[in-house]
Amino acid sequence: MPGNHPPTRFIHGFLDAIVPWWSMDLYYDRLLWEGVETDRVTMALGGHEWFPGSTVAVPSGRDVRNFSLNRQ
């Protein structure tokens, strides 16, 4: 894992048949282990598409280089 890995927010549908949820979960766990700022938004019945909570979870009008998951 690179030492300069950016903060990461995963937005994932649990029923995604294209990119299985467990594959995101492995990456999420590794980032936590490495001390990288990370969180996840999971839609229980979501598949491989945007879902209603997606747009709220994505930062807008902000320079992503300065993005912090703890700031809203």
C-alpha cells in the first residue's frame, strides 16, 4: 500500500453482481489496517448502480486533494 494513499470512501451495493461487495470489504479492511482514512456507504439492496444515498456520499464543490471524510 503506498504511503500517500488518499482518503477513500467506498459507495457500494451489497447485491452488486459485477464487483462483489466482499472485494470492496477486503480493500476497506486493508486501508483501515494501514491507517488510511476510509469509510463506506453500503446499500443493502443495491446493485452495480447509483442509489439514492450515493449523491449525498460524494463530495461536491470541494477540491478532492483536501477532502477529509470527517468533514461535511
